[in-house]
Amino acid sequence: MDKRRIIFAFIAFALVAGLIALQKSLKGDVARVIDGDTFVLKTGQHIRLIGINAPELHHPTLGEEPYGREAKGHLEKLIMGKKVRLELDVQTHDKYGRLLAYAYVGKIFVNAKMVEDGYAQVMTIPPNVKYQHLFLKLQREAMEKERGLWERRFVVDKSKGIYHLPSCPLLKTIASKNKVEMRAKEITDNKYKPCDVCKPILSSPPLEKGKGEYVGNKSSKKFHRLDCPWAKKISEKNRLYFTTREEAIKQGYTPCLVCKP
């Protein structure tokens, strides 16, 4: 019996020692910021912030996404060259080998700050859901106050007097000198016309009861354009309609990667 107690005591001590060592290792100095949700420590370890998603600078198909540079710049202001404390959740690494973490610089909760200031949106991937409700609350506030990427902005082709969504494929065919970024009010004041391809909407039109511009899947927590092939596969009991893209995101839904709503 005594021998078994000694073994159990040794195992308990090893576990505690391991946890203490792990806690000590969850600190580091930031060497480089990749984009608005990923950075690298001086040790070479890549860190992916949990629960948020910022516009990318090097998307494999879309290239540089709108507001990507601003998001990266804001994260740099918060952490570049500083010592960060990292908090883990249930899943510690993603499929790319990046450490998944909540980051802190002093009293600043970096993940939350990026969402609060409008430089990232909520992206909840179970089982890492510890601060999901906090992030959604901060995102709603950022959207209501139109901070950062939530500011309604469009790209105007001055040569034709047509305005587009920032993601419109036709923008690649327009000369840089003719492209100007504008807010909804400026577009209305100048009476610019909407693009026939991306069909930008300055304000939401009235809709029939129970219908919307987007449809969400209550099971997967993703939302789609109405003509998306995946939208047609959603069962009636799992359907939830949204008037605007912002409304869907505000309720915790993430955009479909196929139809890109």
C-alpha cells in the first residue's frame, strides 16, 4: 500500500510540475505580425488568436482582402516587440501546427480588443469557446458603432459612376486611378449607380415576412446567399433568414466559403 501511495504521490507531483512549467512557457516576445490574427514569437512559434478572424493579406484565391492591412497594423500597435502572456483552451494547435491562444499584453486582452475595435470578427470553432459570448457582445457594439471593418464602404468607378462591393470581381478590370473608396452617404449624395454583378445594397430593402437576403443553418452556424447550392440543402427546421450580412454575423454565424456572402 505504501509503495502505491508513493507512486501516486510521484505522479501527482510530476503533473503539477508539468503544469507549472507549461504556464511558465506560455509567455514570449513578439517578433513579427503576419496579419490581424496571427503572429510569431522570437522562438519561431506561430500563434493563432482564438475566436476571431481578421481579413487576410495573402488569401490563396482572393489575395489581399479589404481592411487586411489595417487589421495587421492594429495588431502590430498592440503587441509588436512586446512580451505577451498566452492562455490556452481545449484544443492547443491547429492543422498548420500553430499554437491556438488568447493573448494578453499587460491588462489588454488582445483577442477581445481586435474585435472591440472592429479589426476582426468573431469566428467560433469548438471546442475553443471559452470567451465566445464576450466576443459576440463586443462585435455587436463594434457593428452598431461602425468601427473598423464594419464601416459601410464601397468602391466607386469614377469613370463610369458605378459603385461596387470591395469583393466585386470587376474591380480587377478597373484602373487604379479610377477607383475611389466611399461611404454609403457619399454614394447617395453623388447619385452613383450600383454594379449589376455584385449588386451592392446601400440600405436593406423591405422583405416579406420570414424571408431575407441570406439564410443561416442553425446546425452548422454558417450563413449563405439564397442561391448558394449549400443553402438549398438546409432542412426547413434548420433555416433562419437574415436581412443583412451584419445581422447574421452579429448572431454568431460565419459566412459560407463557397458563395462568400
